[in-house]
Amino acid sequence: MPVSISPQGQPRWRLRTSRAQWLGYLAWLIGACLFLLCWKMISDNTMWVFVADAGRQGDDLISRMLPPDWHYAHRLWKPMWDTLNIATLGTLLGIVMAFPVAFLAARNTTPHPLVRSLALMLIVSSRSINSLIWAMLLVTILGPGVLAGIIAIALRSIGFIGKLLYEAIEEIHPTPVEAISATGAGRLQVMSYGVLPQVLPAFAGISVYRWDINIRESTVLGLVGAGGIGLQLNAAINSLAWSQVSIIFLMIFATVLASEWISARVRHAII
């Protein structure tokens, strides 16, 4: 029976049977074998000649990216504005669709278990597909452009906002809801005066946080033709214009930093 010491300095005895010990050893053995198997599969599919030469290739690529082509920056303002519009409009559209889905998915607000199952399926479906994959599908359906990017961001945002919001709804304090229900209020009145005031701060924080994430994701949607600065990034990479690639990276980095600061300030003001 091994002994451990509590924070107060008292010994704590714990019975460890031989069965538990052997199961622990077996778990460690299986974990080690799984690690070695994965390492072998990765090693067999890796060209170590290129890995050994990666440092020299990286130095060469960085040397071609410097100095950035500052004269190219004036051509990036419009694509960057499109990127911000994709993120903002996609987030707003996702909020509009995720808000009712969250109430249908929460146990304490759903009208029926079957409706809750359907809402949860919608949330899981949205979260399981990356926005870049949504964009690829929508570009095929709608054609290239900003519209495909907006809808891709919206479809991805439904799952994120819906999941966090329905969890916040399930965690509300039941006392205000019970008090309003005791007055004879209807279901919509209970929602309006008992549930909404408790979840609105969380909802606002979740929405701003998702907007911040969507700005990052919208910068790469152009790689599949969904508009934004990703189009210029893809064109610059394909033409090996690395000095233009570096200025695009710098602009994306500055935009993400600005969005992070704005979202942090907004969340601090709301919550």
C-alpha cells in the first residue's frame, strides 16, 4: 500500500491491488507501443533529406522575402477591406442563425427532446467542418467571390456560437425563471424576462470572440477563391513574389493584432 502526503503533512494510504498495478503497466506498455508505431509511420513517410536541408531552404526563403515590397501595400487595402467584411457579415449572419438554435438545443428551453436532438445535430455538423472546407463547397456552388466567404464563415460560426450559448443557457440560475413562471407568465415572457437577461452578457462576449476568430479564418478563404486578401496571397505565392508575400503577412498580422485589441476592449466593456 503506497503512501502519499497531504498538503497538511498527514499520510494518506491508498490500497493498490496487484490487478490495478498490472493494468497500469499494461496501459503504459500500450501507450509506448502506440507512440513507436506512430513514429515509425511518420518516419517511413518523411523524406529526411529535405528535413536535413530545411534550415538552408528556410534561410533562402526569408532572404527572398526581405525587404518587403512596400509599394505593393496600396493594392492590398481593398482586399483587406473585403476580408473584414467577410468576417463581420459572416459573424452577424451566424449570430442570427445560432441564437434560436441555441435555445432549441438547451435542455431548459427546448420545446421537445426531438427538437433538441435536431438542434444539437446542426451544431455538431457546423463545428465538424472547417470554414475553409465550407468555402470550397460554396465556391463550387455559388462561384468565386465574397458571398461564398461570408456564408462559409456564417455556417462555421453557427456551431461555435450555438454550443457556447446553449451551455450558458443551461447554466442560468433557475430562481428568476421560477419566480416569473409563478406569476402566470407565458413561455415567451419567461424567456424574455427570466432567461435572456442572464445570458445576454455571455452571448455578447461569445459573439465578439467569434468575430475575432473569423477575421483570422477569413484571411485564408481567398486561397480557394472565396474572396479577401487570400486571393492576393495565393497569387503572390504562385508567382514566387516573396517580397509581396511578406507585406501581405505583415498586413494580416497587423489586422489580427488590431482585431484582438478591439475584441478584448469590447468584451471588457460588456462583461
